[in-house]
Amino acid sequence: MVVAADQDVGIDVSAETLSVEIAIASGGVERLEFANTAQGHRALIKRLTKKGRTARVCLEATGNYSLDVAMALHAATGIAVMVINPRVAKRFAQALGERSKTDRIDAGVLREFAQRMPFVSWQPPAVQRIQLRSITRRIDALVVTLTQEKNRLHAASASELTAAIRKSVRLHISQLERHVEILRAEAQVLVDSSSELRRMLARIRAIPGFGPISGLQLLGELAVLPADMKPREWVAYAGLDPTKYDSGTSVSRPSRMSRAGNRLFRKPLYMPALVAIRCQPHTTAFYQRLLARKKHPLQAIVAVMRKLLHAIFGMLRHDDPFDGARLFSAPLNSTGGP
């Protein structure tokens, strides 16, 4: 980690470009743009390390777009990288009074973040884990398309669309199913090649409701998270943290799920939560107790999802088996009491 640096740098990452703002030692600001390609990354590193200078760089976590440039910068001598949650960047921009949002403004906000906030150096995940996440995300994208095609086939069967179109859709469904099957096998090979990933998947699968598909999808996201994250940070990263809106004495809205997080981290928790509510006695009791307190069913489901995420954190951190009695209170007895 570079404790002090000659330059504080903010980088707004998009699919094709890197918008860069550099605060130099003399007090000025320099704005540059580079291609978000391997060649562009090399040009950026050359500029930041020119004449032996050092740099502290801040950028948002924007999936694969930011991952490649973050890894390239991390590997360069004299450059420290901090990768922050986009929600944190948004809140910081609001605190600065920024009302507009452009690549140039975002780069400036990130540069200010690097200057003003405690700098926490980012550590890249192992290549094997990055590959696993890439595969599981590709699987998710294919499954979304597969669902769309199945819905399209159902609509086509009840309409006057031609037989050729129905044949085309059926063929596409068959191809998608085959691709998903191949990728899931590849993902399992990656998991089997690592004792740590095997252990993590086994712990997740031991929780009622998690099957081979949901377990693998969740592991793909968990595998690349920083090791020093806390359970509440996991919840916030998944967008499962509650938000409350109060203003004065006249405006008070019910708490809601923030959704300001990683959808792919949140998604694999939903169906396992439903299964646990139906099949795991302690989870069922917890869910029913929330309903008795006039919580909306979806609020109660989200609460179960949060509980499961806390359980997974503890199980992986301490290598403990799942214990519903520890996570939830005792199940209801036959009279409906605790």
C-alpha cells in the first residue's frame, strides 16, 4: 500500500473509456482519457509512473469493466488501488453537492474520495475465483435468455405464428440448455480444483434450500469478495439492507430493501429463502412471527435472506455446520406459542 503518493487519481470506468482526473503535488488537476483496453491500461500506467512518481487510484466496482484495469494498476510498481462500492461513491458525491452526473464529474468525485477518505488498498482475487464468477455470470445471462425463449414459445403456441418460428425457438432453447449444462460442468471443475472452494460450496449446500444451481451461483459472487468484509457489508453489498425515510414530524415511510447492491449476489438467495420458510422449522417460525408483527410477506422473505447471508458468513468464517436453532429462535409448538 502506498501511504503517501505524489498523485491522487480518480478513474470513472466505462465499457470503452477511462475518464481520469489527477491531483498533482503542485495543487493542480489534470484530466485525461484512455481507452479501456490493455493498450490503454499500459498508457495510463506509463503516465502515472512517469519519472518515478507514485499514485493512489480510486475507482468504482463496476464488474468486468473495472476489474481488468484494477488488476493492471495493482500489478504496477508505485500504484495503490482502492475499489469502492458505487453506492458509497454516490453518497459521497451527494455530500459534495454534486447534482450532475458525467464521466468527468464522476472521475473528480473519485479523485476527491482518494484525497479525503481513508485509503484502503484493494487486493485482487485469485484468477481461479475470477474465472468462476465469470462463468456463473454467463450462466445467469443464458438462463435469463432461456426463460425469455420458453415464454416466447408458449406465446407462439397460442398464436398464429408460423411453424418455422416455433421450430427456431425450440432449437434455440435446446442450444441454450446445452450451453448452460457445459458451463455448469466447467464451473464445477473449477470448484473441484480448489479445496477452499469445495469447502465453501459444501457449507452453502448444507443450508436447507440451496441446491447445486443456487449454491454455485452464490459461490461465484462470494468467491471474489474481500476477506475483510463484515456480515453487514455483505448485506449492504447484496442490497438487502433496509432503508428508512424520515423527514421532520410529518413524513415517515416504512423501511424498504435498498436494492443498491449486487443483484447477482442477491438473486441466488431468494428461492432458498422460500424453501427454508417452507421446510426449516426455525425459519418458518421466524417468518410467521414477522407476519404476526404486520410485516409484508416480501419484507419477511427479505429478512430471511439477510439471516441466511449472516449464516453463510459465519459458516465460512468458522467452518461451522448450519444450525437453524442458532440462527433463528425456537420453532412454534402445536398451540402456536414459542
